[in-house]
Amino acid sequence: MKTLAKAVIQAAAFLELSGEDALPLETTVRGLEGIARSLHSASPAEVTALTEAVAELVEAETATYKRPEILAFYQGFMENVDLQEGEET
């Protein structure tokens, strides 16, 4: 489950950080809103997997590239999609 969670987070990071040269802003916003909407029906186990995936992605990014924009995205992901571990969805 964590592998899928990482894929979702990385896809969202691509949408958020790729810029208008890659995708029109409207497309980016619709994509990110769709991801957030879908995640609102996540089970508690899926929210846990997302939380753990974010932590692993932050750790990996910190150990390698240390790109501030990627780190900021990962660190704010759960709040930005309005999910916190332990909340009922």
C-alpha cells in the first residue's frame, strides 16, 4: 500500500511543481483537486500508508538532492490534502 501512496504523492508533486510550461494551470489545479478529493475517502490504513510514505520521501530527499521545493511539498502534503492521521474520513 505504501508503494501506491508514494506514487500518488510523487504524481501530485509533479503536477504542483512542473510549472505552466509542462501543463496549463487549470489542468494542474483540476488534477490536484481530484487527487485530494479521492484521498478524502481513504481508509485509516491508507492514511497511515500516506503518512509513512511522506516520511520516507522526506528522508530520501533530505539524504540525496535536498531540493527545498520538493521537501516543502512533501512536508505539507497531508495538510494540503486535508488529511491527518487519526482523523475519520
